[in-house]
Amino acid sequence: LEDTTIDEKVLARDRAQGVFTQTFTEFSNRMISAYRLKQGAANLKKYGEIFARADKQFGVQPAVIAAFWGLETDFGAVQGDFHTLNALVTLSHDCRRPQLFRQ
């Protein structure tokens, strides 16, 4: 962790997320398409064994993991442009959501 840095761009993007001003209905109508549901079902089947292991080890249902995967990355199509470890360090240091970064 000694080489990680706080990324101000991560903080700026985090604070500018418009989804937190939308109702669930507005958000879901915009983000959950028939295509995304179809892809989610296909990926649940394709990676069923991996999802089952994650469910057993972490207690998170496969559909929940698939939903986040689809919404956050469009099932891997969007890789992002931030250094992952720096982004996690930045968000944990920012302390706006400390409960997410504590055991």
C-alpha cells in the first residue's frame, strides 16, 4: 500500500454521481434493460459454479453479484479508467462512507 495515492479525480466523480438524486424507479428504468437482464441470466448460467462458491464463502446470492456486475461494468465491457487500488484507498480515506470499509 505504500505506493498508493489519493486520487482527486476519484473523489470528484464520486461526489458528482447523479444516480443518488434519482428514485429507484427512475434509476431502474434507465439502467435495467431487457438486454442487460438477458445477459445477466446467461452469465448466471455460464458462471454458475463460481457464483455458487462465492455464495457459499461470502453469503452473497448469485443474482446480487450478477446485478452489480451488470450495472457497474456491463458484465466486463466497461473496465474503467482508474487504478483500482488507488480508488479504493481514496474512497476509504475520504470517510464519507466509513462503514463500507470496516470489517
